[in-house]
Amino acid sequence: MEHSSFKDRRQGLFSAAFALFAVTLVLWGCQRAQPKHEDDSVPVHGTYKIFYKSRAGTELVRESYTPEHEDFEGILRELLSAFRKPLKSDEVSVLPAEVKINSTTIGISELDVDFSSEYLSLTSVDEVLLRAGLSRTLLQMPGVDMIRFTVDSQPLSKNGELIGPMTADTFIIPYGNAINSYRYIEIPLYFSNETGDKVVLEMRNIYYSTNLITERLVAEQIIDGPQNGNLQPVVDESVLVRSATIKNGICTIDFSASVNNVPAGSNAAPETVLYAFVNAICDACRDQGVTGVRFQIEGDSEVRFRSQVNLNQVFSRNGDLIEAISVENEGNAVIDIEAELPEEEVQRRLEPVSEAVSENRSENSIESGSESGN
């Protein structure tokens, strides 16, 4: 009897252990099955988001769509068909009628889309909106982690540089409720010259969501480094913006400790590094009354940046550190931005930025107010 009882208990323990293992396996499987992107992923019922642009052509909007097919190729055909034909009159496809999709090729975790040669005639705004809208639409498909674009089977390039595959992190679009508030603007950034003693203006076209804080956006774009090969980065790409706030005309930026690390191949002086951020933030946020920047490292301003510059102070915009450069104006005529008088030309070019930033602040205030009321 005792032997039988022991045997029964052993079998009971084995059954319980097996049941626990089975439950764990199911839970693990459920976790793996969770959508890879919370905002644009495919819900359980199979509803996708199709991205279009507003009638004004400056914003992306999205609409829900449930395909009838369940197989990959069938879903792909339906999504591309819906992508070409918005249902609402105030929405426009980001794929112009003259641009054709020659083919789509399925690879390992990758989807290749080949456009007709008319793609190369798109304006910068339309080109970015098309890439963003189609990427966000197709990245929802199961097993697709990246989208690669080609034109007549040739790799896509912009300004002489090859454009790699699009992923969920390619475009500056945070997840949240402000899906309809996208902007494509030109923002001022500064990087180091070759000798490291001056900063050089680089105007950058950015496609971003307006619920991003402008000062943080500017700082993170500087961290990403220059697009001009003649300029030097000022900080390492590993630097994180821990926080960015504006109060009483002063923007406070808190960096991670790696901001003290000198990036490879850069000889930018500590003062050059700091004023790359100061000048860019003051230029981009001037309509918010920003006149200076205060820095922190890991929440502490009672430190010296790279053991040289005391951070316990407010840094004001310094035009004397801006190196004269040649740029093209709207008429494609080359003009000079003088080192001693850079601000006038900078501010002239920043007028569209100021308007977008002001609208950004207004929208964020409204959104914040509605959130606090819920």
C-alpha cells in the first residue's frame, strides 16, 4: 500500500510539473506572439493601418483596413491596392499616379519594392512621405522587418548616398495618439569644422511627429552626426538625451555620461561641442523665447565638460563661433553666410521652422490639456 501511495504521489507530482511546463510554454508562446510594434502592428482580428497623406500634402494620416485574404501574397496585393486608392475625399495616396510599382520581392524578413523611373522626379517632401507611408504600411505584415526600395532595379540613392532598408526606426515617428500630426521641415544643426575650432551650419530636412519636443529633436539629430562628409561629429552616437526642458527662456539638456567621450576621428574643442548644441537649439526654438542653454550630465551641472568647461552656467548663442560657409538659396544662387553676421541669414532660413515649432507647441498644449482632463 505504501509503495502504491508513493507511486501515486510521484505520478501526481509529474503531472503537476508537466502541467506547469505546458502553461509556461503557452505563456512564452503568447509573449512571442505579441505585436512587435505596439502602435502600427496587426491586431488579433487582422486589421492593418494604411497610410495616406492629407490633401495639403504635408501630413500622414492612417485608416484601418481588414484584408479578405489570409495568405501573405493576397494580403500584400490588397494592401498595395488600398494604398493607391484612399476612401476619403480629404486624403491622397502618397504614391503619385505617375509612379508605378514594378514589382515586389519577398526575402528573409525583408520585402523589396521596385519603383518606376518616375520616382526620381519626386520632390523631397513627396519622396520622403512615399517612403514613410509605404514602409509603415508594409512593415505590419507578418515576418517583414525591413523594406528595401529600388528604382528600375537600381539601388535607391539620395544626394549621392545609398539609402538602406527602411525599418520601424527609420522615420522619427514616436508611438502615441498624435498619428495625424506629421511635419517635414528644415531644421538648423551645427557640427565641427575640420580644425575643431568652429561650428558649421547644416540645414537638415526632417520628417517627424509634432508630439516630439523640438529641443530634444535638435539635440538627438546632432548626436546622430553630420551628413556633410567635410564636417566632424561633436559627440559619440551612444550619447543619450535623458531630458530636455524649456523654462523662462532657458533650455536645460541632460546628457548621459558618454557625452564626455570624444568621438573617433573628431578633434572638436569642448567649447565647439557645447556651442553646436547651444546655437542649434537657440535658432530652432527662438519663437519660444529660448535665449540660452544649460547643460547637465547625469542630472548634475556641478561638473566640468571633458574636464575643461564649467557647466554650471547658462550658455548663450555665439555667432562668433560659426564658420562662414556657402549655401544655395531658393534661387539656386550661391550666397555666403558671413562668420561675423551669421544670424540674419540663419533666421531668414528658419522662418518655416519657427512656424512649425509654434504650431507644435500649440498642439502639444492642447494634447496635454486633454490628457490631464481624462
